[in-house]
Amino acid sequence: MSPDVLQVENNDLTDLYTHDTVSTTYVEADGVRFAYRRFGRTGKTPVVFIQHFRGTMDNHDPAITDPLADDREIILFDNRGVGATNGIARETVDDMAHDTALFIDALGLSTVDLLGHSMGGEVVQMLALQRPELVRRLILVGTGPRGGEGMATLKPSTAELFVKQYERQDEMWLAIMFAPSETSDAAGRAYLERIRRRPDRDGPVTAEAALAHGTAARVWGRPNTEGYADLRRIAQSALVVNGSDDIVIPTVNSFILQQHIPNAKLVLYPDSNHGAHYQFHEDFVAQAKLFLDRPAPGP
Amino acid sequence: MSPDVLQVENNDLTDLYTHDTVSTTYVEADGVRFAYRRFGRTGKTPVVFIQHFRGTMDNHDPAITDPLADDREIILFDNRGVGATNGIARETVDDMAHDTALFIDALGLSTVDLLGHSMGGEVVQMLALQRPELVRRLILVGTGPRGGEGMATLKPSTAELFVKQYERQDEMWLAIMFAPSETSDAAGRAYLERIRRRPDRDGPVTAEAALAHGTAARVWGRPNTEGYADLRRIAQSALVVNGSDDIVIPTVNSFILQQHIPNAKLVLYPDSNHGAHYQFHEDFVAQAKLFLDRPAPGP
């Protein structure tokens, strides 16, 4: 039997695999063939990672997933129309959350933890509201509420970073995710080295998918007139994490999330930007474990 | 030999003692006889705790100090004119920081970590600026910068909590330090039980000392016209911690500290107030250890 077959037949063997060695697997729902990778020790609630704008499964950091996989299952996936998943990418965060739920249901899971980065964190908020029974805890990294501050459009200096061409295109993430300091830039280059290691990587996100998700982000970012009432309805515990100066979704939005989600804890890192969890991956893993493993709040 | 003599003669024995069992010791500087308690394992940089308005050594939480003392020395003290230390309490944060440095110098220590709560966190900021070589890292709990938001005066509803009379006067801290929820109130009552355990406790802070320190707090809180330039000059790593809704020093000031101190990390807890570290003492100890033990940032 090939390792792939073993993995599909016996989940207890998922802890034989790592971020770099686990095979891509597929599950079908609503006519979409969702590509995913599932690995780590079974037993605790699995963590589903939800990716950022223009990212695929391959943009997740093995320095985060592998240590977390020591004692829980990690599930990475490409949403509809992204990377190795077919279909047409969605134009609203609501629909992206709906598709994420389809995917989780198709895996037969009844409860998951969610870790969403940037637009992925918007999907996490929406999913927690749409399907509260499906979601145990939320980790919201470099993200903001619907209609948060400075979220209607990217600053021009940030917008141009998303269309800039590089010899190796993944270098675009250096300026988007890391701060303009030597230490942060070095952390960014180390991150790129880590995500380049896997041999069978997804292709880049298509222009069509980027366009659709760009629309979704703009609609989500529109100033809303209802304040942040949605956040008050998130009953789950949340861990909110960001860098000190997020140029994509301004850091103040992480503070706003913490102030409005009734049971939210905030961690902000120094000398960092939109990808602070990549930069401080050891501390971030410690924070995630502290948060995911603590007993539920009392009755 | 009595345990006191042992302790004074041999610092290696300080790890025999705990928050509740270590004797109060005295050291003299500038005509002041500073009362302090020193315990914990020697080797790492000692942590000096700096107390809040109307608090003495006895208001520190053994659920924080004892676990930290497992692998470092803890030093609690009463500043000039407070508790078991003689002299006349100071009317400025600058002078309180100056006295704290006198005390640390008198102990013969050349480098310490500082943990300051509320007004104690103001003293920590000042001391880091006055004597940068003396201070390795800062932990700033429930505090704010000079001239922070809403710091010029207490809200009337908060001010009255500081003068309210209780059958057991330490119950004043329930409403000042904890949030108006069942869980937070229960955490507050557990904290009071913990600090009541020690038999030879300091007397209450005198009206004169409270008056002097009240003046110091008001002067510190006055809106300043220079922005937060002082914070930019703090070169040490800082950990900033607060509750989600601090009624004494509004939580936004913790965010401001993180945004302006060049190397600061922020942790905010949910469902909590000015004493969030007492409420989430296990998590706080984990955060403090993560922060104090991480390697120094690179060159």
C-alpha cells in the first residue's frame, strides 16, 4: 500500500506525516472537489486553517503547523476556485464561509477549531456566526471586523505590493507580511525558505480568483452603520493575534476585535506586520497551545 | 540560627522560602529604611515588583510570585512612606522611580527585571528612562503612558471606589480590580483569600501617602503636549498586559504603550478589569516566563 492509501484508511496514522510529507487528498461537496492535507496526532479537536487573499495551502508555515500537529490534527485546504480546488472563487466572505462549512461537513467532522489569517480570519468570524455548533474556538490572525477601520480599501502603497512582479513571485510576501526592519525581513526570508521546501506545491492563485476575493474583501471592509454588533454574537473563545503595524488590515482592528468579541484575548507582537505569527512562530505556537488547551470557561 | 539569619547570610537559601513564609528584611538608603521580601531560586535576573496606588507588599499575588520564584528571585518592597518603609511618600512618579533605584542599588544589584502594576507601571517606565543600564526587561500591567487617554482624573464612579468603606477594607479591590461578572468576581474573591494568608501583613497605606501618590498620579495623567516621545526612548523589551475594560487606567492606554515602545508585546484578557493578571494568574505566569526567558533580540 502506498502511504496515501494508508492515510485514507486509518486516521490514526496521520501522525506519521508532516506538513511537507502528507499527501494532498480530495473530498467532494456541492460539485466541488476540495483539495486538503490532514496530518497530526488524533484525539483533540482538529484545527482547520483558513488562508489569506492570494494564498494557497502552501502559504501556511510548517514552523506553526508541525509543532501544533504534535498533539492535534491540522487540516489545510484550498477553498473553492483556489489552488488545487476546482470551481469558481466566491465574491463574498459569507459564501467563502459557507464553502468552508461544506468542506468541514464533507470530512464528517462535527466540531473544529479554526485558525484564519487576514481574509481567512474574516471567513472564520462569519463561519462562527453561521454555524456556531461547528466551531469550538477561533484564532484570528492579522484580521479585522466587518467594516473595520481603514478596511474599505488598501492604502495605495499596500495595493501596489499585491501586483508587483518578482523574479520569484513569493517574495511579494516579504513587504506585505513583514516589517521594514532587518530582523523582520530576516524572519520573512526564513519563512519563504520554509514554505519552499515542499516539492509538490500548488500553482499560484489565478487572476480570476484574486479578482473575486478582492471584491469579497472590499465588500467586507465597507464601513458599516451597525457598529460591531456581529462580534458581540460570537460566543466562542477567540485568540486575536497581530503585528504592531499591519499594513494590510490596520492593527487597531485587532484591538477592536478583542474589545467586542465577549471572550477574546489579544496578543500583539513588536517590530512586525501582517505576518507576525510567521515571524514569532515559536511564541505563536506557545500562545495557540495555551489558548486551545485551556479548560472551557466555567458555566 | 533563625531562618532570617540564614537568609541574610546566604542568598542560595532564598529558595527555601515562599511568598508567605519569607521574612520581611530591611535595607537603608538615603535615610530611608526600605522594607522588602526576597525569595526564589538564584541565577536568573531578579524581578522587582512595583506596587499600585494604595497597595503594599501584601497586595502582590502569591499565585504569581511563587510560580515565578521557581526559577528566579522575586523582590517585593514598600516604597518610601508606604507600609513597613518609613519616610514621607513622594508626590511625583519621577521621585518614586528615583527611590526605587536607590532601593535596588542598596541591594547591590546591577541588573533587574521590573514588574509594575498601575502607578507601579508608571514608575517602571520612568525608571527605565532614568537608569536604562539597571533595567533588563519591563512588565507593565494595567498601566498607561504619561498623559495617556482618560488618565488626568479618575471617572467619578471609579474615584468613589477608592474611598468606599468596607467591613474588611481589602474588599475595595473587588470592584477596582475585577469586572462586574460572576467569573471575574469569583476570581477576585479567590485573590483576596490568597493575599490574606500571610500572618504578618503590613498595615494599610496611610491617608498621607495616599494623598501624595494621588497627586503623583494626577500629574502623570495630565494630557501632555509632546505626544509619547518618552516611550520611543525605552530601548528594553516590554510586556504590556491588561484586562479588557480597565476602569482605573483605560485599556486603550495599554494599546498605546505597545504601539509606541519600540519592542513591546501586548496581551489583553477578556472579561476583566485593572487586575486581569490576578484573574488569569496561570496564563499571566506563562506569559511572564515566555517573555522573561526568551533570548535577547539579535544585534
